Amino acid sequence: MTDFRRLTGMFVAAIGLILAAPHAYAQQPDRGDEPGLVADDAYELDPEWQKQVVYFRTTEAPGTIIVSTAERHLYLVQPGGRAIRYGIGVGRDGFQWQGLVNITNKKEWPDWTPPAEMIQRQPYLPRFMAGGPGNPLGARAMYLGTTVYRIHGTNRPDTIGTKVSSGCFRLVNRDVADLYDRVPVGTKVVIRQKPEL
């Protein structure tokens, strides 16, 4: 009988650990959002993610932004078959989207109020954070249509070229400031998940 009790106790404890593990895992901080961390502006991006002018074939007009989540690049269409290409961080699996929107607002050092859905997934996040160097939205934000998504800077330059966000598109602060200065409110933004053939 003692062996049976010991085995039963071990079984109950094992089941408890199994049931608790997903909850504990879900509470782990998302390495893509670290409120309060100040960006390392000296961080050097891999050449693949550095801003550069590239040849780019498109029927979109100059001034249009094209986001390619599969490539993890954002293109600002230029005249003459060229574009300025920026490396970006994109939505993690399950948080990628596509569509056609316009920039409806622009802010320098924006405040951050994580949406309720994000708080539900990441309850450790602050409910509000004033703009500044430790804010995950970084130095600039361009708001996309009526969505909760933005093109914004980051306090985590090491996440450029990765899939870590909740659907926003992040650039290093120097690149988002450059893009911010080049595009007005009303700019057309095309978000694609797959490259065009």
C-alpha cells in the first residue's frame, strides 16, 4: 500500500508540473518587448538589414512603402526602378498580416499603450509608457490606417531581421527617423507576406 501511495503522489506531482509548465512558459517575457531597455545605438546591423538603395521593380508609384514580411524588408519606392530598402523586424508566426493601408498619423518619441490583447498575452507589460529611449516604440512611429499596428523604432536593434513582434514593423531608430522624414501622412503602405513573382 505504501508503494501505491508513493506512486500516486509522484503521479499527481508530475501531472501538476505538466499542467503548470504551459502557464509558466506563457508568463515568460517576450524577448522582443523590453520596456525600459535603452537601445544600443552603436549596435551594427548585419549588412543584409542595413539601409541601402537597391534596384526594385514595381508598378507602385514613388513614395509608396512596400513591406515584405517574408523578406523582412521595407521598401520606399524611388523613381527610376529603385527603392530605399530597410531591414525590419516583423510579426512572429501567427501575428503576420497583409493589406493596403495609409499612414494616418506620425509621432516623434511616441507614448506606448499596449492594446488589451497584448496585455492578455504578456501581462508583465506596463499599461502605459511615456515616449523616450527606453520605450519599445523607439524614436518614431507611423500609424497604419485604423489598425493597432505601426511602423516604429525599437529599443532592441538586435531584433531586426527577426519575427518577434505582435504585428508591428520595427526598424532601428536611425532608420525609422530617416523614413519618418521622407514620408508624409497619407503615404500608401502595401504589406505583403509573400514576395511577388
